[in-house]
Amino acid sequence: PLKVVPQTDVTERDIQVYNEAMKDIAGYSKRLQRRMREALRDLKDGDIAHHKVSGNRFEARAAYRADEKYFANKKQPQDLPDMAIAVLGDHSGSMSGSRIGAVMKAAMLIYDFATNLDIPVCVSGHSTYGASVNFYTYTDFRQVRPSEKYRLAKMEAGGANRDGMAIQIAGNLLAKRPEDVKLLFIISDGRPNHAGYGGEEAAKDIQSIVRKLRKQGVEVIAAAIGDDKARIKEIYGEGSYLEIDDLAKLPTSLVRIVRKKILPN
């Protein structure tokens, strides 16, 4: 059974927690915005790769080079794809303490970056209560009001987790979007655990769902925290995970993944 739990109200505590967290990550968000803008500008305008053995342009000023790298290649301008982003956080009991704090800060960073670049973004979370899966909705793609960002401070850990079902729901919401590029960030410790759901069987369930989502055009990226990295890599694949225990590295890592796996070459 599924229970959708909308997080709609905002309290003074939520505002205080959000503002305190943003003191740590606002600079990272600005850096991510700047680097993403640069990456997008390169794709839009085209850029030049210098010092090549062969190419479509001879550069006389490089004729002195002993390695004979006299040429440059002009990359052609490209139409930029529209982008939509969804973030799904594991809120189960094993994510308590510093892990749920990392989920919250990573979600705030991605949300702040996306909204400042006018990228539609949706943030959700999941855990279980008894037999049912609770799917928490914090913000949706519409970005109705500025105050919705404070709901991200409501994240708490507890219960178990049935990751496959939650990933399916978040992925389906994203797959219905009209944008060309659809990014789903899953933040988890890689420990699916619910009644009759865990271990290798749960891992295969997640992998099957992720494969189907990718066929629908949803690019799935799993975020790892600390020693969770090995489990995340095992479930989601070598090239599909992002380390978030050091948020200072997130701007560089995220832009690299987007350029490599999503944006046209």
C-alpha cells in the first residue's frame, strides 16, 4: 500500500533550520550555478580545442611546437536541451543522525541551484509505516511559492524502506515531464529493508526499475554518503553514483556527470 504524505505547512522552526543549513551550502550552490552556466554556454556557443595533431584549423602561432600540434578543432554550437530534476531521499531509520542531515543539505543545494537556473525541480522522500510505503512530497515541479523551500527542513529519519517502489513513483513523475533531459537523484545508504524486502532480491528489484526508467529517458544518479559508497556502486553501477559527504566537491562532480552522461557532445 502507498500513502502520499504532502509536506505543506511551514513553521518558524523550518525557516530557522533552513537558513542555518544554507549558511554552509549557499556558496556551493552559487559555484554549481556558475559552473553549470559555463558548461551550458560552451555547448550553446561552441568552443575551440587547441594544440591538436590534426584539425579543421591551422594555427600559425603554434608552428613553433616540436610536437607538431599545430591545429585546432572548432566545436559546433548545439541546441541546449531543457532539463528537469527530481530528488528522492531515503528517510528510513538507518539514515538517522548525520546521514539525514546530509540528505537534507544535498536536497537544499540541488533545489537552490535548480530554481536559480529556472530548472523545474521536485524533492521527495520515502520510508515505511507498518505495511505501507510513505512517500513524502516537499516541493513539486510547479514551484508555486518561494516559501516551499523551507519544507526541506522537515526531513526526519524513521521506519524502514522499500526503495524500489519509491524510485518507481519518483521516476514516473519525472518521465511524464516534457523536458528533454530528466535527472533523478537518489540519496540512500544502499540498504533496502522492509518486510520480505531486502538483500540481493531488493537490489535486483531496484536495478530492474532503474533500467526501465532509463529506457524512458530518465537518467538515474545515486548519491553516496561516506562508507555507503560500495553498496551504492554495487546496486546502481560504477558510473551512476555521486559522493555527497563533502558538498564542496558536489559542483565539480555534478557538472562533470551532466556533461558526460546527459548533455550532447
